[in-house]
Amino acid sequence: MLKNTTRRELLKGAGALAATIAAPSVLHAATKETKGIDASRVGLVIGNSKYTDSPLSNPVNDANAIAQLSEVMGFKTQCLLNASLKDISAAVETYVDELQRQKAVGFFYYAGHGVQLGWRNYIVPIGANIDRLDDVPKQAYELNIMLAALTKAKNPMNIIILDACRDNPFGKRVLPEQKGLSQFDAPIGSLLSYATSPGNTASDGSGANGLFTENLLREMKVPLTKIEDVFKRVRLNVRLQSKGGQIPWESTSLEDDFYFIADEAQFKQAEHELILAKEKAEADALAKLQAKVKADSNSQALAKALAEAEAQARMQAEADAKERARIEAEFKSRLSFENESTEKKFKEELALWEKAVASPSVEATEAYLKQYPSGLYAELASVRLDILLAKAGEKKLIVQSTDNNPFTEGTVSGVSRFTLGDQFTYVEKDALTGVANRTFTEVVTSLSETQIEINSGMKVLDILGNELRTPRFDWRTPAQIFPSSYSVGQSWKTTFKWAHSVYSKGQPVEQSQSLKVVGRERIVTPAGSFNAFKIVGAGYQVNNGGNERIDVTLLIDPEKCSRPIMFELRIKQAAYSRMFVATRTELTAFKQRAMN
């Protein structure tokens, strides 16, 4: 049966909100500086539970909760429950038309069964009659159709969330080629989120919502939070709660910032409506029970149910109060942080990271990542968390191979695989003239769990390849030029301090960069052929009172070689646009046993 729900109808049926939304009493809009994309918002939410072969408990609950919350966030949302293929196709067409007409931010959420076939992902509708895999393209909705339509719509941004990685939707009759969903790279201007990593399955949950959606509902409500940070916190929480059995996955190609809570007046109005609706629904439910008890005073069962309902209402009120207090405290903390000086922010984050590094506990690194999900050391923290959780017994989740998948460039771990004796020979050139300045060879001479020594300690790297020590530079704080994993669209930032006896006259120089994986390309060099990720970074540094612009370009194929294939650095004085550093370092030969 199809249920088509609008904003007013959602608010009228808000009895379930008590379990999903604890409307905060104090919320604040993002400032003009942090507001991000300013456009109308349109949503489509689908939840399918009533499958003949493999019914699910939570997708309808999940869809209702997400639809209600998306309305609070300003999306004009259509909600479909237990939808057929015809219903889904028609709703998607209407949804895309509205996005194109309004040039709106799109929010698509699906909970239910999904399946992959031939690297394509499908939503399984209610009523699908699938007796063999060949029936899937005819009986299920192919997500590629929607993604292609969204690209043509040319709206500013799309959020696509798929909680569709449950176990086999066809019972014992048909076995899918692979579990879960296939990896896709997000279309331009989109964020694509899976409830778990490609090729794996997600929990339907034992409570009112699935594990993924339960955490998504919680994090979407936190004010002043960029959308990438929302999903990073969801990923961390789900991973910890499932003990590594479920790790959400995202692909992003966003160019602009986006905040779910970005308009104070709009949110407070919706908040007011939700509080009234929730209170009325709870009062109506208690009134009905009270009337039944009064009409049948001998009914012990009704009296017991009334007592339980009243106790539940008190418990929910306490939970709501705690949730309001949590969000208010987090908001005040964030607002205070935003008003601090850049130097103070840097010192506070560095102190929390150094505390995490000094502690052998998972909790210390977890605390850093929750506070700074996209922080200056978040890539380093992600790898540290992997190491600590592995020691604690977490089994590594195997992600489906993307070989031959035409819809993605893949995701590759950034953790280096060095062995003693590995060699890497480079030529450093003038990037403008091509004239060679020097040739040098790096040899791995010592290894530990967290560090790699080159040339008997003349250079020291962390396990991502970031420099900790070099002959020419004194690194005062850690840098994260290299990420914990590589995928097209991934972005991160770094701020660090270094000193040089001549260049900076021994004084610390602070450098900040924003880096992004912009593509993957097949290249042939004297060192061999590679399928390299291309990283582009831009930023600045302050040296002896003057601002200098930094531009870097990197090529690296972490599946074949743990060191960069090419690294280009350009520095120029911002005031005069005068280039005074332009070097291009190219790999000419290497021997690495772990890659053979």
C-alpha cells in the first residue's frame, strides 16, 4: 500500500516523534560565514518493509522518522511507505522535476531491501516478483536512472542516502551475485551515503530504528555541523556500536558547504510545531487509555497499560530533556569555538590530538574524532583508531573489490606497505624549466608499527607517508598531506608548523592547505605504468611576517608504490605574485617487495 505524506500530515501523525526527535529548546542558525548553500530544499523518502519473502521491521519507521526530521530541516518532503515499482518511478520523476524547476537542494533517502547486479544497484519495491537474477532489471528500480536524472537536473546539490544493505531480499529462491550494494562514485555536486561499506550488509536494528538511521537522526539535529561531519560521526558511532561489523561509507563530490540547520527562524518555527504535535499525540494516547479504564474499571489489563503508558511518558520526557541539554551544550561549545582566534583553535586541537597519541585507549582517539571529524589530524586519527581497534579484537570488514567496476575509481587504503630494503629513486627538477637539480635515492632502513625510517633515520615518515623528520626541515607539529584512504572526491585539510635554518631563519612557519583527490589517471613513467590518484592542494604559509601562497600536485598509486610518483611544489609571495619555489620531483625507479 502506498502512503503519500506531506508536511502537515506528518505533523498531525507525530505520535512517533517522541522516539525519534527530542526538539531542542535552544538552537542557533549557522552564521553568514558558515551558512553554505542557500537554496530551497526538496526531499523524497521511501521506506519498504512488507516484503513477501524477507519482511523487515524498521524501514517504515526509519522513513517516517527521516521524513519528519527532514521537514524540520526545511525540506518539502514526500514520503512513500511500502511502495511499488510504479510508485517509486513516478515519485522519482516528480522529485527530479521539482529539483530542476526550483534549482533546489535534493534529499533522497531509501530504507529497505537493495541488490546489486552487474555493478548496478537496485531498489527492491514491494510486490516485485523475482524468481531469477534476470528478473531484477525488470522488477526493481535501478538507481542509475535517478543518478543520471539528477545530473541533468543541474540543481546545486544532492544528498543520497541508501539504508538498503540488508540480507538477501529474495529468501532462498534467488542468491544475489554479491551482498549489499556496489560502490559508486558520487555524481558532481552530490554526497552518496551507504549504511555500510560496499559488498556488506547492515543491521535492521532491534529497536525503533535501524542502527545507521538511529545515528543519522541523532547527528542531523546537531547545529552548526557541516554535512560531511554529520556522516563521519555517524560512521564512527555505528562502527563502535557494531564492534566493526557495520561501517557506513560515503562518496562525495561536493564543492560547497551544507548545513542541515542553517536558518534559525525556520527551525524554531518547525520546532514549535513539533513540540505541540508531540505533546498533543502523547496527551491523546493517554486520554484514550484513561477513558477505557474509566469505562471498564474492572479491567486490570487496561489499568496496567495506563500505568505503563504514564511511566513511558515520564521516561520519554526525561530523555527529551537530556537530548535538549546535549544539543544546547554542544551548540554553546561550537559557538564558543567559532569565536576563538585561529591560533587558539589550533592549540586546542593539537592538545587533544597529542593527548590521544599519548594514550593507549580507544576512547582518547574516539574523543578526538568526535570533536574534530574533519580535523587537522583526522586522517592520522583514523589510522590510529584502526590500529587500536584491531588490537582490541575488531575483525577487519572486507570491502568488495572494485576491479572492472565501471562506475567507480575505487577506494584504496593509504596505509603504506613498506619492507626493509625498499628503494625509491627520484629526480628533482625545476618545474618551470625542466632542468634537473639533483637525483637521490630513499632506502627503508628501519620499520615500526607507526614509523618508517629512511636512509638510517635521515628521514622519518609516518605510516601514511607524511614526513616527521628530514635533513632540511624541523617539523614542529604533524602534517597530514597524505590521507588514510584514497577515493575520487575525498578532501581534507592540514595545518602544521616547521622551521628551516636558512629559509625561515630558524623561526617557525605555519602552513595551511586544503587538499582533494580530483581524479585517477593511467600514466607511464620511467619507473613503470601506474593508475594514479591525483591530489591537488592549495593554501598559504606565513614566513617572517609575509604571506606566501602554496600550491601542490601529487600523483600516487598506493596499490603499486607506497611513495609518490610525482610531487610538485610551487610557492610565491602573495603580495607580489613572485614565484620563488617551483620544484617537480619524479620517481624514476623503485623496488618494493610488498607490492610484488
